[in-house]
Amino acid sequence: MTPQCFIVNECLALLKQADMPPIKKLRIEIQLIQMKRLLLRNDFPAESCEDILREMLSELRRVGKGEHDADTVSTLIRYMGRFVNMPKCQR
């Protein structure tokens, strides 16, 4: 498993412990699982996405400490969107 997959796994673990509404947790969890699926593809540029993953991990650590608001979910979804669109940008 790649270092990027380990970061996504850590994000999933932090999300599981987070105190936030279930629908928001589910939305983020689905996106994280989709990201992990992308990372497991051979043609995905995993090395170029590490900064985005570290930013997400940082945000999820804040969430785990209870330091989140309505903008946190939007910020996480924006990071995830950048990640998912990365293969299109690399072609």
C-alpha cells in the first residue's frame, strides 16, 4: 500500500472518531473511499497528490479536536474535488 493510501486510512480513522452530524460524516467518508479507489489504480499520479492529502489530514485532525464549523466540511469537499479531478489535469 502506498503512503498516500495510509494518509487516506488515517483520515478515515479520524473521521470515525469525529463528533459531527452523521450525514456530513457519511458524505466525507464516501469521498475518502472514492479517493482510495483512485489511489489503487495504476495510472493515477499518486505522488503529485500528497500535498492535498496532507491538507485534508490536517483539517480532519482539527475536526477530531472539535475545532470545526460549517466551513470545514466545505473545505474538505473542495480538497477532495481537487484530488478526484487530478487525473484529468495530468493528461
